[in-house]
Amino acid sequence: MALVKAKITKMVYPNYSIAYGENGKQYRFKGGILGQTVMLKGGKLKAGFNKAKLIEIVEKSPLEINNICENPNNCSGCKFQNVDYQKELEIKEEMINELYSEIHWNENIKINPSPIISSYRNKMEYTFGDEVKHGPLTLGMHKVGCFYEIVEDGGCQISHTDFEVIREYTQNFFRKYEFDFYHKVSHHGFLKFFVIRYSFYQKAFMLNLVTATTDKLTQEIFDDFISGFQSMNIEGKITSFYHTISDSISDAIKPDTITKIWGEEHLTEKINGLIFNISPFSFFQPNPKGAENLYNRAVEFAGEIDNKTVYDLYCGTGTISQIFAKKARKVIGVEIVEEAVIKAKENAEINNLSNLDFRVNDVLAEIDNLTDNPDIVVLDPPRSGIHADAISKICQMNAPTIVYISCNPQTQVEDLKLFMDGGYKIEKIECFDQFPRTMHVECIALIQRVKS
């Protein structure tokens, strides 16, 4: 199919661009920035527009006024790195307001900026692969629009500068041993991912090497890898190193075994005066500074908390649960990931909070076991949103107030429709730029029971 030259005239949440080709046709595709001239591979007509694939950026957007990123249109980690931050916020706010118009929300949804916009991430998940077929081993991010190609993210602006030093050291180390990455088609090789987590509170790093099962990673190899930590030119300190076996063929980390090879059991972070221990696969907000603002607004949305009973469904490691527990009479947290609940209980003990009850179960199943009448329900589900049956059961609890925090506004919009069908009304919606320079944002909705 012939390539089409087109100019992007609109952006749609979360990662779509609308462009008109020189042939007069409208195209919709992933990627791109408002104002760019691009080369597209056109596809089928659907819902009034032609699906397409971004092939090449022919001309930069007039909005791309910065020059601080080495891979602005190559690395899949960011999108707005070279756009003025205020303009980025305006674009996101426009996209979010259009999205929520689906539920006939007519008030302007304000976007709260992140308190920091560079070096804000506390976690980076790198992939082993190659940049060109049969090229040298590369540890980095997926190339935009590509399933196989990996690009180094030298000079990354959203993570601490130490991340790049550690990433490059790791890449060179495994090149030295000539170890092969895991090939998704042939299933040969074993190096899969390398995850770096950082504590702003401790200024410390946790490293996690993820591989398929192999007998090549001996203790001698690990000792050699660890020996390089001391000579690394970084501001922080590496305090732990884990090895995770993941034999799943999917392009995601599904741990079969997790082994601490060296160092501390966990990282420690501090939010709102509370201490949180973080293990290799604990969920924790990637932008802790921004998370404080997000969680404080959630508490404000909830209103009067003193002596109230709060359900925190999808509670993860209990961050929000503990913030609410500082004032509430009782907080019950539900989370399906057992490791997260173990950490939640440990963290509650560290913070001397005794009015918490954490339970390991799927929310849909555990709702039937919740016998307290909740005054407030807090929801912070995964990106996939909330199962329709779970929403139905939550509505049947008749809680006066629900605070719904979402990292995926698309699924939140669909869920809000079901809450409205279940006898609730949407009182407030706010957006938080938790992920500056990327397409992603978080939204909070205050949902209240309609009085009969």
C-alpha cells in the first residue's frame, strides 16, 4: 500500500493522532504530536476515518521547541519531551475534556501539573533485545511502533541520571559475556528485562534481572556483576539485587521465582509522613512527589473522614489505606496480590496504624465478605478498570461517597457510566499529570449516592 503524507491536526487520548492526507482523507493512528507532518501507511476505513500506521516524521511540530531528548520520536517511553510543559498540559486537558464528554460532563476538568517534570520516575523497566537484526545486545526501551526493536535511551530526562549509568553498565556487562536476549519467536536466549527501582527518601536503588530459566547465570557471574557496583559513578547507592525467573512467553514480567542475590530486602519510601517498604514487584506510584498531591486531593474529595469506615478496594501495598487511616475509624483494604498485602501489613505496623484490616482476595469475591457499612469507598483499580459485576456489588453497598482514582481515564469513563446507572451521580472530576512527558494522566472522580 502506498505511503501517504499527512499533517496532524488533533490528538485523542490516550495515544492517537488525527491527520488529513494530501488526498483529503482523514487518518487515525498511534503516536505523533499535534502539528507534525508525517508519512503514514494507510489502512481500512472505520467509523469515518482510515486507520493508519505512522512510518516516518517528515517535519517536526512547531510545538517541539526544546532539544533535551536524544530519542524524542524513537523511544516509546515519552512523547512530549521536546514540547513546552505548559503546552503539554493544555493538550492533555483538551483530550481529557473531550473524553469525559462521553458521560455528558460539561464542566472543565482541571489538570494539576506535576511538582517535578524531570528525573521524577522511581522505576524504569528496560527490555533486552537488539536495535537492528543480529546487532549487538541492547538494553533499553521499545522503539516507537515496533514489537522487536530496542533503542538505548541515553540522556533520558524522566528518570534520575543514575538510571542511565546503571543501565549502560548492565548492557555492557552482558555484552562482555556474550549472553543472548530472549527471542520472542524462536524462544532462544534468556535475558528478558532489567528493572531499576529508586527511593527518593533513601537515595537508593533496587535492581532486578528478569530472565528465562538458564544454567548460565552462575554465582560467579552474579558476583562479577555485583563487584562493579562499587566503582559505578552514581550519586545514589545500590542496596539490593534480585534475580527473577519468568518463563512466560508474553512480553510482560510474570514471575515464577524471585531470588534475592545480594543486599537489602526492600527499598523504603516516604509519602505524607508515612513510611512504605517496597519489594521488587510492589506497586508504588512512579512519581512519589506527584502522588502526594493526588492522594491529598482524594482525601479532600472524601470529605469528613473522622470516625468513618472506609473500604479501599484494589489497595495495592496500602498507601491510600494508610493515609485515610490517620483519621478514619476503620479502613479495610482488599488486594488480590498476596505480596502486596504482606507489604501493606508490614507498612501499617511500621507506621503504628492499628485500625487497618488488609485482605487478600479478588475484589469481586471479597465484597460478599464485607459486612461493615462503609461510609466511604476508595477505588484505585488497575488499568483495565473495574469488572461490571463488581461495580454492581459496590453500588449495592449504598456507600454515600465513592472516590475513584484511575490511571486509565478511558476505562474510568466506561465505569462511571455504570455507577450512574447504579444510582450514583458524578460530583467532581480532576486530572493529575502524574506522568509528565508521556501521554498518561490520572483522574479522580467524586461519586455520590443520589438521595431517594
